[in-house]
Amino acid sequence: MSQRYRNQPVFKPQEQLSFDQIEKEYHTYYCAVCGAIALVTSIKLDELLLRRSDNAYILECDQHYHKKFLSKQTKFTVIHRETGVEKQYRWRCKECQGVVGYQTYEYEDTDIIVGPGSASGKNQQQMQEDRDNRKHFYLKSNALVKNAEDSELLIQAKEFREQMSR
């Protein structure tokens, strides 16, 4: 089996979710600037903890399923903080290239769908070690909106249309 698909959850025909079930169980978020789809996750953003240093949402990759519709920034960015230096591997909107989120560890080949299924086949000691070295995906607090219509460009376009129709 190829490395790319090894840790992905397998859905059998009897386990297939209906569209209504998917809508209830998963949450879709859009780029706040252009309205492009950016993230689908199994948890609402407002239920996530916030990082103290920059108020970014903390998505624990091994606890919540998520699918990024984002592009990887080719090089890492160095951020200087009072506590030291941090490397950020940033994820950008595919449409407008705005920064949506980042991670503090190198990119991996498998970023199709990530979540709790990634821990299958591990014993308790390995899972505890994973908890100690838990991987997080940080989402900028104002980078995503729940409805595409709430994006800045679409709001500006609506305002412009209203002004032109007067």
C-alpha cells in the first residue's frame, strides 16, 4: 500500500454517510478575503482553544478530522517572539494567497484527510508519546468565515452593486 493512503480512514459501502449526515457532522469554512473553500473539519472553530501568542485556533490533528483546501507556502517563515524564535510552515488560500493557517513542523506527504484514524495500529505507549508530541494546525482567527457570502470581496461587491443601482 502506498505511503499516501496508509493512514486514511476506510469507508465501507454500509458506512457511507448521506449528504445530510455529512452537513451535520462536518463544518465547512471559507477564506474570509475571497470566499474560496478553505477547510472542512469535524469540529466547529469556536469550540477550539486559542493560542496565547497570536490568538490562533488550535486544531489538534490527531483529534479532529480535517481536510485543507489550501496551498503550502514553499518556504517556512521565521517569527520572532518574546519567548524565542518560531518556524511557521504556512498554508495559503488557493485563490487569493492569503495566509489562513500554519503549522510548526515540516509539511508531510499525507495531507489529504487527517484525523483520529491516523493512530490505528499503535499501542498505548506509542499513543502517549504521540500526545506528548501532538501535532497542531493553527488557524488565524480572522482568516475563515462560516459562509462564503461573508467574505470581504463579496461584501464589497454587494455594496458596490447597491451603490451603482441607486
